Amino acid sequence: MSISAKSVRFDEFSMWVELSDGRTIGVPFAWFPRLLYATPEQRERVEIGRMGLHWEELDEDISIAGLLAGRGDRTRWGRRERKRAEQAASKAARGAA
């Protein structure tokens, strides 16, 4: 059986993907910097396909297999931006404490 996305929703910090097998996966935007820096309106323009998620405007493709394996953006740009986002989140958490 192939697992696919049924729906996608977003909160302030994360993307939530409801899967065809009943599970819901939540991943932080920091895993996908293009989503992190996108506007809420841009995030909502997701196309759900048989194998994954696509944002034409953002030039972002995320496979369901990658999400299930715990993989974020693996491009050089993505790794750099993910590290930057994680550092900013850590700094914000320390400031809130």
C-alpha cells in the first residue's frame, strides 16, 4: 500500500500532514526554509499529489517518503537556512526564559 497525503494544514511554526493511513505528521518550518520564509498565503497554495506536496511559487517539493524518513531540505541552501532558523529559535527561547 502506498501512503499519500490527504490534507495539509499549518500553524505558526509547523506543517501538519494528514496521511492516507490515518497518521498525522507534524514538521517544523525550520526543516524546509522555503516554507519558513513563505507567507501564510504562499504556504496554503500547496498542491497535494500522489507522491508528495508541491508549491509552484516557492519551487518546493516534499515527498511523503522523505517526511516519513524524517528528512528536511537536503540542499546546501536548505541546510544553511535550517541551521540559521534553529539558531534563531534557540536564541528566542533563551530570551523568553
